[in-house]
Amino acid sequence: MKPLHFLLVLLVVAVWGFNFVFVKVGLDALPPMLLCAARFIPVSLPAIFFFKRPGVPFRWVILYTLIMFIFQFTLMFTGMKAGVTAGLGSLLLQIQVFFSLFFAKVLLKEAINRWQVFGALVSFSGIFLVGWKIDAGATFFGFLLVIASAMAWGLGSVIVKKMGKVQSSSLLVWSSFLAWPPLLLFSLLFENSSTTVLHAHELSATAYGAILFIALGSTAFGFGVWNHLVQIYPLATVAPFTLLVPVFGILGSVIFLGENLESWKILAGILVVSGLCLNLAGARQKEFAKERNLQ
């Protein structure tokens, strides 16, 4: 990887890690579904007028929007609002890798090797530790919501794979445009956010800064650069960098939000990341096996 691209991919994973801190800040000002809607409005407007509709059946775009942008982010934001810290949220969400494997096995009939199964067991032992140690009540409910969010992300990844070749920027813009109107409506109906919407001009500069970082930094810049690098380099070269997302998420949570870094959190992080590394090793083993068969 070229030095510039190496620095760019490090910047992207740092932005994605620190994004959990900004989500936590945003949730202090806005309810979860309203924050989700606020995330997608700057991404889709005015960009929707400059991007053609994705070249796949529109039902796939609607399904992807529902699972990935509405369900996934609503569950994650609600879970964090219910008490999951930014650091733990960034760690728990990485389990989406194994949900992706599960749905790919069930829906796409893709093979899973023993390394990937072992990696899943190691990572889920870390998740079990988080669930065992986390505070009772609302925080445990938030833990379950973030796990459900990771499940939705895994299913969304399989939907993208089922679509085949699709222009990623166009999919991002159109899905964002489709997501924010129902999210805004649901927020008005179920979160009683009409007062917040009418008095949006009274939000603090910190709240607006968090919204812009989530929308333009994490979503537009992050996914834009990531998709560009994936087109240049093999996925096996770029994908391992996502292992650094919880590192930056936990670091940002400790520095900016004062999250305590207990020993069990460190152990849980080691287990989850180790399992992800084993999964990566399993994926590479599958690629090597394919190459040998072709030869």
C-alpha cells in the first residue's frame, strides 16, 4: 500500500472509532431516531440531484435502506442512549463480521471453515464477558440492542453482496435519501421530538458539530475513502484495518468522555479482536485454497 493510502486508511478507521464519541455527544442533544435522520440529511442533500439511481432493482435499495440504515443505526443509537458507552459500542459492533458469515452461510450457501468458527467462538466469549460484567437494567438492554445492530449490519452486508456490482457512492446517497424521511416521521410519532425540531436553532454548537462529524466525517468521508481504497487494493489488504476501530473508539471514550478502562474491558477487547484476527486468517486460507485449485 502506498504511504498516502496507508495514512488515509488509518485516518478512516480513526474517524470511525472516534465517531462513537460524537454519537454519544449527539445523543445528549437529540433522541436516537432524530439523530439518525440528522445523520442522513447532509449526506443525501443536495447530492441526490447529482447521483443516478443505483443500477439494481429498486426493491434491493429499499431493503438495504431498511435493514442497514434504518434498523441498524436506530438500534445502535438507541442502545448507546440506553447506557452502552462509546468504547464498548465500538467493540460490540465488530461482531457484525460473524453475523455476516452466518447469513452468508444460510442465505448464500457460502462455506465456512474451522478457523472462522473458532474465531467466532473466541470473539463471542469476549461479548459474553461484556454481557456478564455490564451494569444491570437499562445498560444491559442497551447491550442487547447494540448486538441486534451488529446483526442488522451483517444482514445488510449480505444484501449488498446479493446486489452484485453497484456504484457504492450512488447506493450511499440514495439509501440516505430514502432513510431520513421515515426516521424523522417515526421520531415525531414515537420520540415526541417535534419541540426539538421546531427549536433546532437553539441546539448548541457542540451538538451541531457532532451531527456534522457523524454525517460528513464518518459517513461521507469515511465510506467514500474506504470504498475508493477497496477498489484499488484487495479486500484482504484493506479489511484488517477495521480491527483498529474499537482501539480508537475505546481510546476516544477514555480521553474525551472519561470512560473507566477496567481490566475486564481490556480482556474482552483482546478476545474480540483475537477472534476477528482468526476469522481473517480463515478467510485468507479460503483464498489460498481457491488459488491452489485454479492452479
